[in-house]
Amino acid sequence: MNAKRTCQRAVLVFLIALVACNQPKKPVQHQAQPISKPADTSVKANAPSTVDTTLPALKPADTTAKTNSPAPANQQALTLPVLDALFYEPGFAKQLKTQLGLSNDKIAQLRVAAHASLRELSEDGNPDTASATAANERYQQRIKALIGADKAQQLLQLVNQRYTQGVGGMAPDRPNFVPTDTRIVVNAPAFRMDVFEKGQLIKTYKVGIGYPEFPLPAGMRRADTVIFNPGWIPPDEPWVRGKFVPGRKVSAANKLNPLGVVKIPIGMPSLIHGGKPLEKIGHLASHGCVGLTNKQVLDLVPIILRLGQSNLSAKTVRELEKKKRQTKRIKLPVPVPVDLRYETIVAEDGGLRIYRDVYERGTNTLKNAKAVLAAYDIQYEKLSTQEQSDLGVALGEMNRDAQGREIAAADSLIPSKGGVPASKMAGAKKGKVTSKVNGQTDILVTVTALQGKGYPAPVALNEGQQKRPTHYKQLSKHHNRRRHHR
């Protein structure tokens, strides 16, 4: 089996593992083959405890909305694989009945269709080249066929109310918001995860993000548990046979365990977890999660434990890591906020970096660029002619999907007249710049007025290749200080 096929199969393993690790004690009954119970039976379904599930009444659906409009950047795209994961959260099906008024039969049909969609993500497929717009439209049409357009719109609204409200009072209030507190910030289009401590950026990781069929959501979440050596029990699915024995636990000691050596739940349907091969870092690589290599996640663990005020010593952590066949759940005394973002236009010292619109949400527009500049008290009209022209070229280049087609309407962009050709700009490619969907493509536009302003540059960047740094020494010092003050 070639490397590409092996990698695709590993990704599929993770999709089922994601659902399995959030399965309640009483499995949901599907007409399709059900997924077996997780090996880590002590781990409860990780619904975000900070989200108020008592939601206001849903507004009537806007039936005039275009079906092919890009999904808003701050919304969860509702695909059938995402819906399948949500069905494993206690209370979700009941909410469909009480708030949407769906009958038991309709809920059952949705559940079966959602679970059956997992089979479409087969090892023979190629999710790296999937179109986010096409995936969203395909799934939305199937949901509408089951429950109608009005209910489908209300379902999308319900999911976004429930899973993107986040941690109260901590949501960013402006573009490129730089935290003044302690939190983890993940910007999906940048494939970047930053760790802030008391307003200081202390660590940056390059990460993998969700495929278009299972995108990384946006909104405030929290990490309150670190799970060492998560196990996985393969389901009785056709793609499993011959590779794993259905029903037999796969421990973290197995390099093919898709969860890796550590998983950190951050609210359905997402995790921060290891197990990703190095070649997937910086690319579309997961199903609704933040993916790291095992080395990266082991580098992150002591930082999370320290920020979460755990009294676990470095020695204990190392011992937990060595016991590959023993799953251990560590509850953090203080949850660490996780800020999931979708920002394709980011101000940085001396320029605007325009990232590829990986989920095709139509975010690379002049309106959004002006909003980012305004957050730093800069008026677009006062930029030089060259800067305006370069920005127009960059927005146009990054406003293309995997086939080179425009995402946002052309009239929302800046006409590029006499500017620097895209082929001459940093990071740009001629023609279909996004034709390589699994690559991180961006363009830096120089803006003189942004000198000394903007979101901070990466700090101690971990791209998955570094050796284990000195964080365990820091954890030991932190542990000793806590013991001294007791």
C-alpha cells in the first residue's frame, strides 16, 4: 500500500475515533452499523460546559437566502459528518424535537443519513481536493430533502447558537484581537495555534485543521481535561477489516492509533490531539480538530497543565506517557479558554497577510480588509496607490477555490490597476494559486502604516520537527513553587 493510501486510511480512522470517544454509555441506535464503545469509558461526552444550552427561540428561516452563499466566517458549517458527531452528545436529539419541532421519525432519518455519510469518506476518496462550497451545498441539499428548507435553516441556526456562543465575555471584539489574558488562539486559515499567558504570546504551533467536509468550527471553547494514552476500539466497518480487528482495543502504543498519545477535548465535535504525521502539519488534515504530531502534543501538555494550574509533577507526566496501554484522564483545576478563529486577513508588523480562504467563506474582500485596517486606526483611502493596488492583487489571488474559481463576488474586490503582478509578490503563485488545496498559501502586502502594529509574530515556533524543549523543567519549577507555598 502506498504512502498516500496509508495516510488517507489513517485520517479515516481518526474520524471514527472522534465520534467514538464522545459516545455516551448507551449507544445511539443506527440502522447502519453502529460504532462501538470507546476504550476510555471513563471519559464522558465532552459538551462544552460553558455553553448555555437553554437557547432563545429560533427565528424563522430566511427562505430568500441563496443556497450557494459562502458560509459566514464565524459560523460552524453544518455537514452530515459534523451532524453525526453531534448526535453522540446527550440532549442533542431531544433539542431537535423540542426546539425545531422535528418528529421522532425525522430525527431518526437525519441520524441515519448523518452516520451513513461517514462511509463516503472512504480510503479511496481524496478529501484533500474537496471543495468546501460543494461539500456544504451537497450536505445542505440532503438535509433539506429530509426536513425541508425552513427546518434545515433553523437546524443550522441551532447548531451555531449552541456551539459557537462559547465562553461568556471572552469572545474577540475586533479583527485580529490580541488577547490580554491567558488563552489558546487557533486561526484555521493560518494553520496556526498560539498560546498566550497573561497577554504574552509564549508559544506557537503549526497545526493541521479539518477537511471541508468536517471543518474546524469557530468560537470560544475551553480545555478542561488532558487525556493521556487514549484508546480506540475499531468499528465493524468494511475499511477496518484486514487492518484492525473490529471490537478489539487499539492502545496508544499502536502508532496507527489516530488519536496519538494525548487528546484534549475542547467541546463537540473537536479535540486538540496528537497522532498526525509530520506531512499533515500545516495542511487540511483532520475532521473538525486541531491536529498535532505526537512530539508537538507532548510539548504542549506541560504548558496546558501549568496554565490550568495542575499540580501534576513533570516526573508523573513522564510516567503517564510511558504507560502506553493505560488511559489516564487529568482534570484541570482551571479550564484554559480556546479561541477558535477564521481570519484570512491578518495585520502584522509592516503589512497585511492574506491567507487562502480554505473553507471558501468569501472573507477576502475589500470590506473585510478595511475592517482590519480600521482596527489599527488606518484608513484604506490613505494607503498609497501602490499599497492599494498590491492589496487588490492579493485579495483577488486568495479569493479562489481549489479549481481557481472566484469565491466572493468580483465587485467586492479592489480593481488592480498598474499594481505589482501577483507573481512578484511574496508567497504568490501565478494562475490558480489555490489549486494545491492541501498547501498553506498566503501573500504578504506591505503597509507602511502598520509598522510596529498588528498581531504578534510566532514565538518559539514548533512545526513538528523540534526536539522536546525545556518545558518539563518549567513544569517542575512550577510544581516545586506550589509545594513551597502550601
